[in-house]
Amino acid sequence: MPEMLGGFLIVLGLGVSLGSAIQAIGKRSAVWYALSALLPCLYSLFVFLILGLIDGRGLNVPAAAFSGLSLLALGWLGAWQDKGEQRRVKLAQLDEVEQRVIGDQSYIDEWQQVVTQMDRDGHNANEARAFLEGLRQSKAEYLARRDHIVKELEQYGVDQVAR
């Protein structure tokens, strides 16, 4: 039973460590950096105290220190890996949105010519104008999405994004 409890507490410790490291990366404040280092170490001390009490021994300080530092390292490693993956996903989304903006602009140019041609020939161009307006609205939505992704990328440390 203590082995199962120990395994559960280690997994929970990894969650504490990873969560605090992700928060530190996201918030970029000294308080969160300090907490991301302190929480896994305190958690390890607490776990080894509990396990020592269950087994009838005292606190194993070297094992607690090693565990705390291991959790700290694993948490930050996981957080940095997660940050890199999120950055790659956002860059792929940005590329897709920019391709759609380019595609919409080519359709807008084509339909603008169609509307101009219909007006010049004296045909009713109301439906073509409505479709053209829909294309412009679609492009505006993609541009807003692109700006949102660029702001998110700036949070991940990507400063220069080609527009």
C-alpha cells in the first residue's frame, strides 16, 4: 500500500512541478519563478515526511532534497517542451491563416472585376456585390485571427513575425 501511495504522490508532485513551471513561464513574474522552484521542493519534503511517518521512520532529508530537485527539473523540462510545442502549433496556424488571407484577396480581386464588368454592361450586380462583401468580411475575420495569433506568439517570445 505505501508503494501505491508513493507512486501516486510522485505523479502528483510532477503535476505540481509542471503546473507551477507553466504558470511561471506564462506569467513571467519573479513570484511565479520563485514558487515554481519552491513548490516542488516543499512538496517533496511533505511527501517524504508522510511516507516516513507511515513506515515508522523519520524524514529522509537527502532523498527529499533529491526528489524535490528532480521534480523541479522535470517540471521545467516539461514546461519548456510544452511551450515549444505550443509555439510550433501557433506558427502553423499563422501560416494557414496567412494563406487564407492571400486566397481571399485573390478571390476579392476576381469578384471586384466581375462586379465592375456587370455594372459596365448594365447587368444587375447585387448578388455579386453581396458575395464580394462576404469575401471581404471573411478576409477581415482572417486578419483579426492573424493579429490574435501574432499576439499569442509574442507571449511565447516570438518577437518578429513576418506579415
